[in-house]
Amino acid sequence: MKLADLHTRLEKLRQSAAAYDAERKKSVTVLFDDQLFNASSRFLSPCVHEAKDNLRQLSSNTISLTKAQYLADRLVAQLEALERALAPFAQPNTTSPQESNDLHSQLRQHQEWEARLCALVRHKESLLGSGGNKETLENEWQIAEQRLQRCRAALLNIEHQINESEKFL
């Protein structure tokens, strides 16, 4: 996915989040796990702002490879969570062929991530079986498994969006 695409995606999320937050002004329900966002997760706008900030940091040429990998993983998880949170409130409308292509490219990207995450989970399982620090390895395996589950949920969401958009064509 290109940097410009991520900026466009975040801008759409910002607009949707503002409308969503306006409807939930008095809500006290927490939307996300506090490990996913540092911002208050009662509203979506601060979460979108945090994701934008992570993208800005990721775009910087001065960060280390480890930090870049961490930020990239975090940004992907944040985008998926925001999109899942906004999915029930999306207005069904007709989609252009360009939007349909975007959905299909998102689907392909998530399928690649799913394959990578499956390999990561298998790798963590093999390390877990081979010994070492069981507690650390088990924690890493659980984190990888959770990421895989979130990725699969996002895949289902994208497939649903594609099916919904194709109903109108």
C-alpha cells in the first residue's frame, strides 16, 4: 500500500469518525483495548489522530528499523480496528469501479498479511515446542495469534464490503 493511499484512508476515517463521535457524545463505553490506542478510546477522532501521528512518525527517515516495524504493525492494527468500528455505521451506497478496485487491493493486501501472520504463528509455535523461555514465547505466540485473528476479521469485513458493493452494480 502506498503512503498516499494511507493518507487518503486516514482522511476518510477522520471524517467518518467525526460523524460517529457526534452521535456518541455522551457515551462512556470504551471502544478499543487500551493497548491499541494511547488516546481515549471512547471516541474515534482521537484514535484516528493517533493513527495519523503514527503514520507521520513512520514516514520519518530518522527512525530505526525496529521502531518502523513496530509502528507499521501498530498502524495496521489501528486502521483495521477503526474500520471495524465504523463498518456498522457505513451508509450503503453505490460504489465506483475505482472503489471496488480499492477493496479488491485491500483484500489482496490482507490476504498477504494473513499468510505472513500464519507463518509467524507457526514459527512461534515451533519455538514454543523447542524450549526456551516459555513465558516470553507463549506471550509472543498469543500476540501473533491475536494479530492473525484481527487480520481475519478485517478480511471478512472487506469481503462483506465487496459483496455489498457488488449488489449495487
